[in-house]
Amino acid sequence: MNALFTSAVAGLTAAGAYALLGVCAVFTYRLVAVVNFTGAAIGTAGTFSMIGFIALGLPLWPAVAAGVAVGTLAGAAIGFVMTRWFSEASATTKAAVTAALLVGIVAMGLRFTGGQHPQEFPTLFPGSAFRLAGVEVTIASVLTIVLAVAFTMLADLFLNRTNIGLHLRALSARPMAAELLGVRVALLSQLVWAVTGAFTTFALMIIAPQRSPDFMSLSLLVVPALAAALVGAFRSFRLALAGGLMIGLIEGLTSAFGSLSQYRSIVPFLVVLAVLLWSQRGARWDEAR
């Protein structure tokens, strides 16, 4: 039993990162109506940029700030592409474009980072925050969960309590009408992409030392992120938060079973399958009747 608890605690850092990435995916979808496949790749670009700045002699935290800036600019650049050329496209087309951009970003990332050659990532927040039932809970675990919860609360308040949030909701629902009413559609859209780029970059910087340290592996964290967003039906920040935490904890628990630990990467796919089957339960019940 203690081994299961230890394994679950070990999954907390990933759980917090998945939750934050999932909430960012919901944030992007609700505000610009795009299922964003590039979220983790944008964050990965910023994370590897941090490594590059450190190699150039920049101290750790200035390199972190510079890496986050790169992730922010990369997010804004993707937002520019989507706003400039695909603002009136269908949701399916937008999703396909971000999937194509993901492939392009990964290809360039592998080219500039030495393929799948592993990199050494610094641990930004080493050490233990506290002990829980005799198990060390790391500072990184606590921070990722705090960031995920904070972003969830801020996103909810921002959308429902501010004028800019109301404008962004109008942008998602009726972009052309919003522009005719004077809403600065292009600027606000790029702002959404930039903000999510910054948050995903910082989240991946925290989790990178615990993952396979290559560009492709980190970019594919979009899978658990979208699985978490799907738990929230791409509408609910809180359900996406819960979904991300659940996926991370389940992944952690699998490491307690030697024969299952090598299959932990399929957990997000199982969650996606379960959510899709659950969402179709009404139709199947009607057919059965």
C-alpha cells in the first residue's frame, strides 16, 4: 500500500503539468475556437531555448526568462498564422493546421537539437516541500499544481468578470461580428496564444528533468494535455484541471507495477477512449431502447 502511495506522489509533478497544459488547451479553444495541437511543442521550443542560452553562458534564471520569452513569441507567431490566414476556417480545418504545424515544429526542433539525442535539463526547483505520510513531496510537484490551480481560477475570473474576457468570448463565438463591433480581434487572438505559450513553456521547464529529454517526447505531451481538456469537454477549466491531475496520478500509480510501468504512456489514450465512450452513452441507450 505504501508503494502505491509513493508512486502516486511521484506522479504529482506530471499531474500538475498535465493539468496546466490541459487548462491552457481549454483556454485556447474557448477564446479562439482552435483545438491546439502545438501547445506542448511551443513550450518545448522555449525549454530547449533555455538550454541553448545556458550553453552560451547565461545564468540559469535569466536563461529561464529568455526561454519563456521564446515560448511566448512562438505562441504569438502561431497565433498570427491562425489569425491571418485561418480565422474564418472551420474548426476541423484549424485543428488540421495546428496538427501540421506540430509536425513542422517537431521536425525543426529535431534538426536544431541533434535529433533524439537526450539533453540535460536543470532542475529549477530542487528539494522537498514537505513529507506526506512519510513520502517526500517535491517543491516542483507543489509548484506545478499551484500553477495549474491558479491559472484555472484566473482564466475563469478573466472570462466572466472582465470586459476583455467578454470580448474574447464574443471573438470565439462570432469573430466577424466582434470585429465589426470594434473588438481588436487579431490583437486579442495573438495575446491568447502568447499567454498560453508562456505558461506551457514554464510548465515544461519544470517537468522536463523527469521526462525523456528530447524534443519529440516533450512535444508529444500534447496528448495528455488534450486528454485532460477532453475530460472538461473543452469547456470546463475545472474539469480539465481534474482530468490532468487524474492522468498524472494514474501514470504514477502504474510505476508501482513493474510489468505495467512500461505502458504508462498509453494512459492518456485510455482516458480519451473512456471519455468518448461515456459521451456516447446516451445515443447507445436510445438505440438499445
